[in-house]
Amino acid sequence: MPTTLSSNVSNNITEFVLNEGNGVKGLSELGLKTLPKQYIQPLQERITTSTIIVDDSIPIIHMSNWDDNNPIICEKICDAAEKWGFFQIINHGIPLEVLDTVKAATYRFFRQSAEEKNKHSKENSTTNNVRYGTSFTPQAEKALEWKDYLSLFYVSDEESAALWPSACRDEALEFLRNSEIVIKKLLKALMKGLNINEIDQTKESLLMGSKRINLNYYPKCPNPELTVGVGRHSDVSTLTILLQDNIGGLYVKKLDSNSWVHIPPIDGAIVINIGDALQIMSNGKYKSIEHRVMANGCNNRISVPIFVNPKPNDLIGPLPEVVKNGEKAIYKQVLYSDYVKHFFRKAHDGKETVDFAKIN
């Protein structure tokens, strides 16, 4: 690729990356030797070795005895949700083949031409439920993030069959279907930790009334130390179920500190994290924790998160069972769609969104 094209592209990132649909994958494949200035993050947002703890790790929970409704596993899940907000599960029952095929489908989608992927951009997509894009909220960001994504909001199998891209549709749906039983078990354990022993239909709908699956692509990056794959944030979900590949780069902030811990890839494992919605519903008992992704100078990286959410028109606030014994509510009732809009209206900024729901 001629260097003149690279410099032209570097001067007109918006057109090449956003409008033409090339994304950062297209930038990476130009063979740029230096990071375009639009991606250079402020010093305080970069991941540096001085803030990383190497001798600590999030809990790893074996789920193999889960069918016995093992109280020890329940306790470990609730403990991790309180102290870390993150944990990994192994022997979870989702077939490894399902995990492998959705990873392969992620690569297949992003290997398509920019023109093909761009059919699903905000400007071109026939539905708000399918969205191809780059970075997080480019129009609100002072520095862009080194990531492309495809976001798929699940309504029904019929809609997905009609509207989701064929390159990844079946595999994404299969991962969603197979995760269902794991999600329900995790929520059952987490509710027990709040002294809620039965999840009725109303509560199930509130906890997991809607789902979104994202396919994330982090291409190899020149000067990875100057940028981020994803900036500091917590998820707006109830729970996030994350499949990562074997490259690594996901960091979680240790509770009540300014230090970050790497979440090492474990073959066949799923990373679980508590989202803002569950922090609010548990009145702060369970923690939704800041996390971010480091860019990589040697390898492309993918991840596939499933976001388990309330429905857009649900009101979320501390669950009645949590505050019935005189515990003071620290969050107000918020329309979930308002909460999500507030999150997507701005750049990633740590835990700022949760303050939106706090009682002043």
C-alpha cells in the first residue's frame, strides 16, 4: 500500500474509518507505522505497568457440581460479585464447539469487505437492532478507541434470521441459546445472596428481559501503549457473559484501589461480570466494576460478550426484598432506557453513569 495513501488516510480518519466502514481493521491493514493522532489517549487513560498488579487474580469458579444446587458454588459466586464484580467460570456446560464456532464467525464477519460490513452501520442498517461500528461513541470522544464491533440486539429468532448478518447469525444465536441455562443459574445464586429464594416471572423479566450480543474485533495496533482497545467503564447490564480468545488484554480495577488486574484467558472459560443494573437492584451489595482493554502490538484479538439486561421500558431500583428490613435505598427508580441513553451519550468515563441513578 503506498505511503501517500496512508498519510492521506491518517489526515482523514473520519471518512476512511467511520463513513466508508473500514474501521480500525482497515487502518491496521494499511501497515501504518505510527498511531494516528485521533487515537492517542491522554496519559491518565493509558494502561501502564505501574498501575498493574501481577500477583492477584479474579476468582475462578468450577461449575461442575452445579446440578446439585451446590451451596458452596452459590457462596463463591455471591462472594466474587461483592468483592470483585468479576469472576471466571469453567465446566459451565456450554459446549466448547459452540464457543469455537462463534469465535470463528466473528473473524468471518470482520474479514468481509468494508462495503459489506458498512451495510450494517448506523447510517445504513435497516434496523436499530443491528449495528456495525468502531470505537464507542466517536462523536463524543476526544480520543478514539482501537476497536470495531457488531452489536446485535435479540428480539426473536424470526427477526434475527431476517436481519442479522448471515456471516455470523447462526453461531451468535447458538451461543445465546446455550448461555441461557448458565445465566439463569447465576442469577438464581445471586438472588439467593439477596435472600430472594424464588425468581418469579416478573423478576426474571426484570433481570433478563432483553439481551444483546456483541462481536468485538481489536486489530493489531502500531504504538499500542498510546491508546486503548476499550476505555474505563462498567457495563450497564444486569450480567455480562464474556467469551475472550487466547490473546489477553482485559483488565479489571481492583475494588477500592487504583490498581488493575489482568484477566488471563483460560481455554473454555467464560468471564462473568456484574453490570450497573444489578449493582442498583442489589442496592450496592454486588459491584459493577470498571474494566478496560489494552491494545495489542502483535496480534488481532476478538471477544464476544452477551449483555443480559432489563427491558428498555423497565424501572430499575433497589429490589423491594433488599430494602424491606429498613436498609436505606441509595439508588432511585430509573427508567432503564434513560439510563442506557445516558451511558451512550458520552465517552467512556469509569463509573460516572451509576451516579445518574444515585439518590442525592
